[in-house]
Amino acid sequence: MLLDLTSIRQPETPVDRTMAPEAFAADEEFRIVTPARLVGTLHKDEDRYRLVGRVTTEVELACSRCAEPYRMPVDGAFELRFLPQALAGHKDEDPDTDPTTAFYADDAIDLGQVVREQCYLAIPMKPLCTPDCQGLCSQCGINLNTERCQCAPTWQDPRLAVLQTLASARTNDDA
């Protein structure tokens, strides 16, 4: 999944790579389940490169409400600058202030890392299998999307417990 930069001679070089899902380790947040395709153009300026393109694939996530796995398509456009590792400590080239800047070493760019990064950026903060996912029952843990539980969820606000004792102590309702 490495792009060898020593063979790049033109100012613009097309890049089209398809990577098998097995090439990516399963992550705690997602798993790539279909071949990932990276299509773009690599722009060369001496030892600096700019990669402009698009990543398409499909990832498997766990729903944040019901914890069931589901698939989500990823189709993300990107534009990244790659600088030599020797510039990593330079104050003008700080990836903490510019998230579109990365560093390469050994005259190679890891395209697998670009694909993983685009997948991370595509994942929503709270992934849901469907917008109307019912989630799990808070008492028995049953998936409410597939079954109905027999629990009778009753919750009482503990701050109102004192008022409840006053209401039950009343014997005459002639207020």
C-alpha cells in the first residue's frame, strides 16, 4: 500500500489503487469490508507532494444504540500535502496547526493510512443503524428493534421521594 515516490518524474501523476479489505487490520471503531479504492492525482514540487483524490469503500460499524453491526458507505474527497520527514520539527510545517499536512519517510507515502484516515473522518460521532433505532431495553437488555420486552420501566425521581411520602400520608382528600 506504499506509493514509491522515487518513480514519480512528472509534475502530475494519476493514482488509482484498489486495496483488499484484508490489508487493513480491524479497528475498535470500524472494519473495512469491501475493497477500498483510492483515485486521485499526485502533484510533485521537488520533494513536496500534494495528493488530491477520493476514497470509496464500505465499513462495518456497531450501532451506538443497539450495538448491532451495520454497514456504511464511505465516499470521501481529500487533499493532503506530504513533506519530507526532515521537515517534521520545522516551525512553519506543523501538522498540529494544519491537518492537511503529513510527513513521508523512505521516499514512500502510505496510501493505506490515507484510506484509514478518510474512513475515520466519514464515521459519524454517534453511528446509528437506522435513524429510528430503538436501542436496548435498559432493564433486560433486549434489542427493541427486533423484539418487545415485558419490562415495565418505572422510574421515579429520587428528588421527589419526600413529596411521595407526604401524598401517601394524607388520609382525607378534602383539601
